[in-house]
Amino acid sequence: MGQADLKKYYSVEEYFELEEISNLRHEYYKGKFFELESSTLNHNRIIGNIANNLLPIVRKRGWDIFTESVKLETIKENCYLYPDVMLTCDADDLKQEFFIRQPSLIIEVLSDSTTQYDHDFKLRQYKSIRSVQYYMLVSQNEVRIELYSRLNDFQWQYEDVVELSQTINLEKLNITLSLVKTYNNIIFDSTEESNNH
């Protein structure tokens, strides 16, 4: 996660203007913006793997998938984030031009610099969106997916999935995600072995 610009308070209008002209992405929270760092090849491959596996399923249902460069509004005019992957079933979302408000599934691919941010701040923000049924954190350094599933307005179930042979069942969306497909062509630094499936 990049550093915040601590010099001043930025209105949401100023933030949107910055995003229109900037070559970099920035997340915004209550008057401050944070520059997003560039990602690794593994990070980008995992996002592509997930999106490629989900797209044929969701498009048939009239839903859609958005990755990396589409903003999520978690608090109107106060918080705008860039999830790595979002799935929305909401008809109003699909009519928007710049950001999503009602996703059902949010996925973040963890980086060394964002792990705490994704597990803490973003987890709180995403849980506050009533449409969100699942929040998934995907490691790019090992086979590991953490899944938060909404049980009701106050309770969430946590799962830690670490075997390549496993699948993740998103029952409320009638979607099953394969870890083999998620980690296809991923090279882990620790082993230098590729999972080519």
C-alpha cells in the first residue's frame, strides 16, 4: 500500500479529477488518498485466472466481473477502493460508468505490502456493504485462499483453504472455484516450481 498524501484534505471531487488525469491508481478515504503500488506477475496472473474462470459463468446470468481498475464505493463520497476482482449481480451497478456499489463477491490478491491492509481496513469496509456475500483473500506466495462468507448481518464464517486439490463453493452464487485453475501457471519464489494444470 502506498503512502497517503498528508499535506491536505482532498474533496471527493478533487479525488475524481486526480484519477482522470493520473497514470496511477489511488484509493480514497475521508479526504486522504493513497497511491497503489505496481503489482507482480503472479498477482496479475491470479487475477486473470480468476476472471477468466468466472466470466463465462456470470455473463450467461446477466452479471459481470470487474478487475483492478474499477472503483468500489463503500461509503458515498468518503471511501473508494480498487478491489482486484469484483462480481456484481446488481442491475444498477451495470449501468454505472465509473464505480460499483453493490458487489456480491470481492477478491483481493495479497501482496507483502497490502496483507495487513486487506485483512483489516478492507475487511471492515467490505463487510459493511450489505450486498457482499463473500470476501476472498488469495495468496500469491503459496497455495492459500481465505474466505469470509456472510451468514447474516452480524456473523461471518471463515475458511482457510490450502490444498491445490480443493475447491471453494460459493453456494449463494451457485459458483465453484477451483484452486488448480486459480493457481494455473503460477511460479512460487520459494520453490521455483510452476503449477501447470
